[in-house]
Amino acid sequence: MHTKTIRYYNENAKEFVSNTVGANMEYNQKRFCERLPKGALMLDFGCGSGRDTKYFMSQGYQVEALDGSEELCRMASDFTGIEVKHRYFHELDEEDRYDGIWACSSILHLSVNELKEVFPKMAKALRHQGIVYASFKYGHFEGERNGRYFTDLNEERLHRLVDDTGVFIVEETWITSDVRPGRDEEIWLNMILKRREGYVLGGE
């Protein structure tokens, strides 16, 4: 992930948390949870404030969480009561561990080339039938915006990325508006990805 993006979150952690921790994500959270077994183990992959980790824990799920920003890790650990690990996306090295990976507004800070490297790591970390939820700002922009690096996706770009990496199938996509106050004109592409049958762990 880009150093400037990490620096942005470290320097603006308090403001970011205050703007996001109360956002109601229940619609997307429930669509993710309904595909998981009871008590499933999930990874909050770039957990930010810890909002979603805390929700999933309240619903009886086992949750591990990580973030690339040391400040956000500290604040999310305080908020959730669990240790949020300071790790970057490309450092994910678990194998056959998680029933689900939740990547809400997080891996959108990776370039397309970085996503092509991280997708196989995510697939490797999933158990058989494991799924990923991810969300990206809707569009085709890639580059720096508001002090951070973003990759936007639409359906065409998503399917091209999934085809290029070969480790997931797109189970479903849906469009939502931003739930933060005053941001409802911003459009998001939400997705459920499933580990491809026959994907060989460690393979591409």
C-alpha cells in the first residue's frame, strides 16, 4: 500500500474514526453473514475504526482484525477489546484459515497490480467455500484522490480483475449509496467473491 495513504490515516485517525464508526453498515454486514456458518471465523481486512469487527463479534462470530495504520490499530483495539494487528495487506500469509474475509472500503487503496498480488493471498487464507466481501467506489479511476491512493471499480473492471487472477468467482454484486451524512451521492460497488473450486493453495 502507498506510504502516503498510510500516513494520511495515521495523521487523520481521530477524524476518520469519528466519521465512520457510527455508519450503519448492517445491510451489507447481513448479506455477508447470511453466507457464513454460525460462529464462523472471519478476518476484518483493513478494519479502520473497528466498527465492523465489533458488530460481527456481537453477532457471535470469531473475528481477527488487522490494519496498516498504527494509529487505527490502537484505536480499533481500544474500541473492540481485541488486539488489532498492525499488518499490511500484502503480508497476509495464512492458509486455509478463514470462513470469510471482510474488506470494507479497504483494499480499494491498492493499485490494480497490487490487487492482483493480494487476491491470491486472500484466496489462500480462505477455507473451502470461503467468501470475501469487498467494496470499492464505483467507477474506473485509479490514482491519488484526497491524499490517498484509490482504485475504483465498476462491474466490467471487477470481472476483468477476477478473470486475470483466476482465484475467485463473482457470486454477486450490488450498488449502494454512501451511508455517511452528506455523502449519499457517492456510489459504491459491493461484491461477494467465492474461492474458485479447484484453486490450488499456493497456486495462481
